[in-house]
Amino acid sequence: RFEPRAEELAKKYALAPYTMFIGSGALWGETILFSMCILEEMQWKRTRYITSADFFHGTLELVEPGVPVFLFMGEDENRRLDERVRAFLTRGVTGDTDINVIDTAEFAIPGLDDEFRVIVSPWILSSLITDRLAAYYETVTKHNLNYRRYYHQFDY
């Protein structure tokens, strides 16, 4: 279900000079993983990763037209913070139309009780972004995810 969207997002944003990533709680690790490890380290892209709680302490002033913003929404106690960020981003005050929300609650897992969603939501997001979206970024940029300039290239 996410496959066509992953391809569309990569075609639209893989060549952007700068992208923001917002996440929190159980999804914070995946937010850092995609932003820093995949895009900065493996794709050499400039990114900013910020928690939903810290977004309103400065980073909101950097949202402007032409700056892609990704909000990763989870299903834990931080969801209300994610919802606050989404409300701000989607109300149109910044003029930025490159707002992308990926909400793990939209991806059903048949047979999984709701009480366990919070535990598996990082796995859901990880498969969406570090598996599918990253692969499409690699295709669009033509930059192999295994190639590094410095990392493990020599002692430092």
C-alpha cells in the first residue's frame, strides 16, 4: 500500500537540498535512522531531525515554501504532540505545501491487538522508510546506499 507513495515521495524530494524530519517517542529512533543514517550518511543529503516536543522551540521558524517536511506519527503517549505539529503544519500559515505525514496508525496488521500497536509501530515505520522510501531515494539520486566518502574508508 505504501509502495506507490514511497516512489512518489522519492521522485519529489530525493533531490531537495534540505529536508526536515519530525518524530517522537517510540518513533524517534527511526526518525534519526532515516534522517541521519540513510539520508546524511548514505545519500549525503542535508537534513534536520527534531522531536515533536522540540519543534515549537525554534524549528517551526524554519518551515517555509520549498522545504520538505516529514512528520512521522506514532501511536504512543507522544501522539498528542505529533497531532499538534500536524495541526500547525497543515493549517497553511507557513505557505509550505511540501508537508508529508506518515502515520503508523494507517497501516493495519491483521490479528494484532491494539494494545500492542505501540510496540510494533517502530517496525512499521522502519519498513516504510528505511526499506521502501530509502530504496526509491537511491533510485532517484542514482547514489548507491552502500557508498561512503569517509565512513569506514580509513582510520579516523
